[in-house]
Amino acid sequence: MADKNNQEIVIETDVLVIGGGIAACFAAVKAREQGVDVTLVSKGVIGRSGMSPWAHGTMAVPPEKKDKIRELADQAHVGGEYLNNCTWTERVIRESYARFQDMLAWGQPFLKDEKGDYIKPMSGNQEQEGRLWALEDGPGSWAKSLRNQPVKMGVRILEKVMIVDLIKQDGAVVGAVGITRNSFDLYVIRAKATVMCAGSGGFKPVGGWPLGDLTSDGHVMAYRAGAEITGKEFEDFHNGMVRRQGGIWLSNILPMTNAEGDSVPGFGFGLSADIEAHEGRAPLYRGEDEVFSGVALGLSVHTAEGVWPVDEDCSTGVSGLYVAGDSCATMIVGAAYSMGGSGSCNASVTGARAGLAAAGYSRQKVLPSINWEEFSELKDSVIMPARRKGGFSPNWVTQLLKNAMMPYYILRIKHADRLQPTLAFVEFMRDHLCPRLFARDPHELRLVHETKNMIINAEMKMRASLFRTESRGTHYREDYPLRSDPDWLAWVMIRQVNGKMTVYKKPIPQEWRPDLTAPYEERYPAAV
Amino acid sequence: MTLTIERIDAELCIGCGICVESCPTDVIRMDDKTKKAVIKYPEDCQLCGFCAIDCPQGAIYISPEKRTPLLTSWG
């Protein structure tokens, strides 16, 4: 067993970047280009962590194609059912091509046709022509190249170090505390500015997309530091489907038939498979012998959940803290994922912006001295699970949480009668099980903190889902099955107030609202 | 049923440690005594397959057999 008399490893840096995917690498490189000292910390491995390895490609529109930019922005607006942030949508599309050029310059190969033009991914449809570019080796490509540029630029890299909490002092984030895998030593990283790029998260689904290391760490750390969170009521329908015959199926658009032999309408990024199950027409089949069950990922909509950026520089309203990638809710899409390839693109654009802004902020600051008395409380909360002699194992608690979140009738087909008791159970987990989690080794200490973060994320998802008393996009309430424009052209915001999770509305600006005098079918052309 | 890391062939493993570094969820560790890679935390395998892709020896086997408890949305 590792020595529980932990040592402290103190690192001082100008800009701390937390995460290991596209956003983190862009933030680190762009900050480093400004000549400041940058430290990049991933709990996994740069390029192999989070969602970035699974990207098929990236969206990139040449800036001169103004009509295409307009068309895409309009599609995201209608497809996201008016909950996208129009300013961010246009900003990200406009800057997509410059970031695509960065990716090429960093040595990430993209597929070309025989004429030498970049081409769309295999899974792309005609609508994606001219804007979505495929990685040469398909998913997994980033794993090979993403790490190279930060290394080349002289970014300090710490891998297999999980940042557990931010250090906040006098209202500003001044660094972070992390744990490692072979000992109970603590990393204390003192930083003038911090960029959170630790992704979003699910509930460790097994079968489906590999989200085992995405546990909402970034959202929860920023939430505890005082940032605003949004988008938690929506669901990502990149369907993970499990084949009974063995193996997992990661594709999301498949022709399917139900148990009665009828074809399943509109299967894809939607609810239809779950509705078939709800009505007693599961399992679903593809061909004669492939039988599928669904896996709820627990993610909200890509790029439309997480920390609310208060300004175009990806700042959070908490001094010294910036967010990028899936940690940052730019809301470039809204209530549904309506712009394929925008996740990678959003990560690169926000990563670059946050990195630049953090570098600028760090130049105006001196490294504040740590208030060690306050800090010792934070340190204890990080290491306490390893000091406990008994309690609950993180694997057991995670299993309970998965049992609660996975059934289709919690996150996908919702009703207050089910959300309310699930929230009560999640609160019990938060109040009674979490403080008693214990870690027998450093691996389990990581699991303890991941479990705590997933439980806070579950609480956010339950509260946001209860709060939005309508159905819109991927948020479907059986007890409120219709959209309600008068009440709900608004974002659901979450913030910690006096230690309590508080949920409230932020109205969509007037100029982004649909014309309420237009017929419903015109406002919602995709509605069945 | 689902894929999971099943076995690391100790004969083929040269103890380079690449798989330990490539695993995002910390499933694989080096055995202090044998200096070979071992599957230490199989329940945390997220089925990404990076270990098998990265292994220069082809020593890591991914199995179609049920090894990890599987929970589905409906069934």
C-alpha cells in the first residue's frame, strides 16, 4: 500500500491547462505562443483522454464562403430549437478554418481525394459537403498527433495526474490540487491563470462510446469555484447500442426494425429507439440476427452543456478561470446536436481563445502567495478518502449511480414522478455515501473523486430536467410533452448559492427568438 | 455482452510499459516482480482498445466475451 504520509509536489506556472484533448492542446499551445510558462495536466494521456480520440473529423468553413456560414448558423438556430447562442455559433464557424489550418500545421493529416481536395468523412451525408473534413486515419487519429505540438512548444506536461479541485483565494482561482496514481502525494500547482478543458461527462456507460474517463470533473470543479452551468437537461443521442451477439455498435444512424417487424422511424440522434422500448416493442433488430439494446450515455448535447462563458475570451466570471472545449457551454448548437463535426471545431476555437486570454491575464498578475491555513482544509478534503479506515467503495457507489441513471425512463423519457425520487436518491448519495467513500490505493482515490463529480452531475441533470417544464429538442417530458415558447425560450442555469445548488432561467435575447406569430410548423420544421 | 481487455500475453510482453501509459482509465500496471504488464483494474476498462492498438508486440487481447457487468437502458 502506498504511503499515506503524502508529500507535496509544488509547481509554479503562469497558465495551468487542465485536460488532455483538442481544447486543452489548443489552449496550451496558444498560451505558450505568447511566451508565458504553461503547464498541461491530464488525468489520462494527452490525445488519448476524453472524447477527442473519437472524432471523425472537424468542421471548417473557409471565411470567404459567407453564404455557407450564414446557412450553417441558421440551421443550428432552427435545429437547436432556438436555444443556441447565435453569437458563439457564428464566431466558431467563422474561426473554424483558421483552426483547421493550425491542425494541418501541427501535422494532423486529413483525407484528400485524387484531386488533392480535402473530403468529408465516410459517415458524412450530402448536407455536410464542403464543410466537414475527415481525419486521414479515422477515429483515433488525434491520439497519434495531438500531443506533438505542446511537446514541441515546450509546454510542461503532467500525465496521469488528476486535478481534483481548484484553489480559490480572494475570489480568484490561483491554481489547483491534483493526485497521482502511484502514491498519495499531492500536486499543488500554483498558477496565475487556469484554463479548464476537462470535458463534460457521463456515468461510465459500458457499451457505447468510451466515456470511462469523462466524469464531469471540469464542470463540477468550476461549479464549486462559483461558475454558472447550463444545458444539463438535454441528452446526447450519439446512441451507444449493444449487440446481444457480442461487441458494441458505435454507429448512430442505422436502419432498424422493432420486435413487431415495423421499421423504426427517424432513428439516429433521437428518441425513437427509446420510445419503441417504452411502448413494449423492443428489442430492436438490424437484419435478421443483430439484436440491440440501448445505452444512455449521460452526456448532454455536445458543446451545449457546461460552464457558461461570460465573454468572448471564454472567461467564467470567476477571476483567473477560463473554460474551453466541452467544459465550455458556447451553446453553438442548442437543444439538439444539429451540426456534425462542430465538437472538434468548437474545442479548437474555444481552446485558442481561452489560451490567449489566460496568457494575457497571467501577464498582469504576480503569483499570489498561498494562504496555507485555508489551503490545508482543501488538501484534507482531497486526501481524506485515503485516510478513512472504512466506508463505501467508489465502484459500488458508481454502480448504484449507473443503476439509477441508465434506464431510458430517467434521462430520455422523463416524468416528474420519476425525476423527483431519483433526485432524492442522488441527494442521499451526495450527503451520506460521498462523505464515507474510501480509497484503498491511489487508483481508488481517483475513482472516489470521479464518483463524487458524477453524483453532482446527476444532481444537476435531475434538477435541470425537473425545472424545464416543457419538451424541447432532446429534453422530453411525458408530463409536459409540448414545446412552450412563451415560457421556455430560456436557458436553464445552475449555480451554487450559499452552498446550495440553485436553478434559474436566463432568457434568450429578443433578437434570437423565433417569430411567435408564425405557424408552429414553420417554427419547428423538424417536428413530427 | 461486450468487448473488454481479456489478457496480456506474458510471453510476448517485453515490459516496455507503453500500454500502461496509453490507458486513459488506468487499467494496466507493471508488475513489480515480473516487470511485465498486468491487467490490474479490469472493471475500469472502457473498451477503447488503445492498449491493443499501441502494443508493439501484439500481446494484448480484446475479448468479445462478457467480462464487464453491462447495464442497458432497456432490455
